[in-house]
Amino acid sequence: MRSVTYSMNTSLDGYIVGPDGSFDWTAPVEEVFRFWIDEIRDVGVHLLGRRLYETMLYWETADQDPSLDDSQREWIGLWNPLPKVVFSKTLSAVQGSDRLASGSLAEEIERLRAEPGEGDIAIGGATLAAEAAALDLIDEYRTVVYPVLVGGGTPYFPRHERRVDLELVETRTFSSKVVYLRHRVVR
């Protein structure tokens, strides 16, 4: 069965964006960007909330920018064709082969798990991930922790969540002092 993973950058105090909505502290470091390229190779479909979807739309046309490096072009080659399902109450359409979710998050994940196919079902966006966590749908939490305290903002982990026991599966420390932590939910 396909795993549901939640992966995002986070500050050491647990926020994906700061109180002002910025995430400039996650400025791409080449080795971390390469890591995300390797991670996306294992994704079969990506579920996104509206805000993250709109942020990631940049990559849909970024290939026209002559200043992009080889890593960024490689990311585009993997990200753009990746099937994406967008959860939004305000969008009436999405671009390209992306699609708006037609059912609830639980229904979409159940359908995707039942379909033939390889690769993880990745969830992006704190609001969508909080809903998945509340429904006990997340199999792995993958955090890329930046050594910065931002003091508030949008939390990586949902607040008021029930207890979830995790098993540490993998760690990696980059030369930039960014740390990757991969935890599997203990069921």
C-alpha cells in the first residue's frame, strides 16, 4: 500500500512560515535543494492545499528563465509532470494536468491508495496536513529543520493533535547545519 508522507521545511521552533508569512530563512542551499530533488523522485502524487499550490505555480513557467541552474531545471523536469491534487474551497480551476479534489481528503487518499501505481502520496501544506493528521492518515513525517527561531507563524505540526507515537527512521545533517528527520508513525 502506498504511504502518505508529510514533508516540509520548518524552523527549529516548528513553523513552516514566520509570523509575517515569509519563509526566506529556507533560502535554497544547494545540498538541501538536491535532497528535495531526490525526495520528489519517490512521490507518485502530490496533494496540496491552495496556498502551497499557488506558491509552487512558480515552477510551471520557471523553465523560461535563462538564469536557472541545472538543479533547478532538474526539479522542474520532475515537479511539473508529477500528478497533483489541489484541495481548495476558493479555486474553480487549476493548471495543466493538476486537478481539484473531487472528494474529501480521506476519500481522495483511499482512492489513491487503491489505484495501481508507485510512489508515495505526498501531502504539502500545514492546513491540509493537519486535516490528514486528525484523520490518522499520515504514515511518515519528514521534516527539514533550519537552525532558526521565527517566533510564530504557521506550525508544521497541528496544534491540539492527539498523541502520535513515532519511530525515528532516518536523520541527516547537511553542512549548512540544516537537519533532515524522518519519522514513521507507530501503529
